[in-house]
Amino acid sequence: MKNLFDLSGKVAVVVGASSGLGADAARGFADAGADVALLARRTEKTEAVAEEVRGKGRKALAVACDVTSEESVRAAIEAVMSAYGKIDILLNNAGVAVRGGVDGLSLADWNKSLETNLTGIYLVCKYVVPHMKEAGYGKIINTASINALVADKNDLFIRHGYNASKAGVIGLTRGMAASYSRYGITVNAVGPGLFESEMTQSTLFQSQEFLAMYSQVNPAGRPAKRGELNGPLIFLASDASSYVTGQILYVDGGFSVI
């Protein structure tokens, strides 16, 4: 029987691949057989992850990309196409989590959340989708968040800009899925719960009170472990999900059902 989860011969673009969930995903796609293009602003860190991918016997290309700049995104996708000739899989994972509620959040910080977390996905897809339409094939995965559904009343963790931007990712994902399915393109999103990453290490993981509360409330009884998002991502990137589009897969230990 064909291995439906095999990504051999595929080219995966991971945006926000310099650390955390993006870097883990790049390694996971490589383990499944894909060649990888890693896009992020911090090229030194991205190149280090690219070296790990090459160590797995796969091709890897590190490309500087700022998702808030249309010219940077356009140039990055051109570089990927020049190197690989195609893009089969796109993971939009670049993101920021700016703290603050609407009564204290500056307009600049509000815009930063939306420009990175939502507009950045629009810009990358703007330049990737035409190539996928031409090929008649594509797998797009957008990173939303459990915080598109749930929020926190604790002042330390209020992030209204993040809530709004990640909810927008869900709407964009569904709209794109409906429009592009006819071209052989599936568009889905993952909604991670609490994962240890560069973003959360300096905030959520610094509060033992918060971690205890999260673990008590979460049906799984703990935050996610490194690499636990890779399985769902490989599913959505592979032929195993050929008839799955417009879906939001929450990877949260059951937190969203309570």
C-alpha cells in the first residue's frame, strides 16, 4: 500500500522557520521526505536549521524574508521557484504575540499583530498560489491558534491583537479553501495550544502559576511537547488529506473542547 504520508519529491516552503514550531516543522517535513525552503528574517538561525535538514539527506534553502514587506515576500518566492521550480507545500507560520488589551494597546502594536500574523499570510499566498494553480496542485497550511477561540482574563496574558489576527487566519483559510479547491489546492489551518517555543519561553512558560492552571484545566494535563505539531502538519501536507480542505485542526490536548 502506498504510504499516504510520504512527502518524497515534494518541495515544502516553511515561513517563520528560524526557530520554534517552524523549525520543528522544517525538520519534520524533511523526515517525511520533502526538500525544504526556509523563510525568515533571521538568516543566521534559518541557515542553521537548513544545515540540519541537509543532514537528513534532503535539499534545503534558507531565504531571508520579512512577511510584512511585499517586496521581500515577492523576492523570496522568486528565489524558491528559481531553486526548486515548484512549491507543493506551504506552511505559513510567521507570527508575533504582542501583549495588551484594546484600552492600552498602541495602534503600532495592533498593526504589528495584524501585519505579521494575518497580512503576512495574505502576502505569501499572493505569490505562491499562482504557481500552485498553474501546477494544479498545492497544500497550504496556515498557523492559527487556540487563541482564535479562547482568551485570558489575566492581565499578564491579554493579547487582543493576537486574538483578532488569529481569528482572521481562520476566516482567510476558509475563504481560500472554497476558492482554490477547483485548482487542486487544499487550504487548512492548525490551531496550536500551548507549545514551548521562543515566543512562549519568555512569557507563558515563565509563570508556574499559569502552567499549573493550564495543566489542571487541559484534558491532557500538560502543555504540548516539542514535535507534537509535526504529525498533524505532515497529515495536512500529504496525500492522506487529499479530501480535507477548509478545516481548522486544533492541536491543544483538548483545551478547546472544555
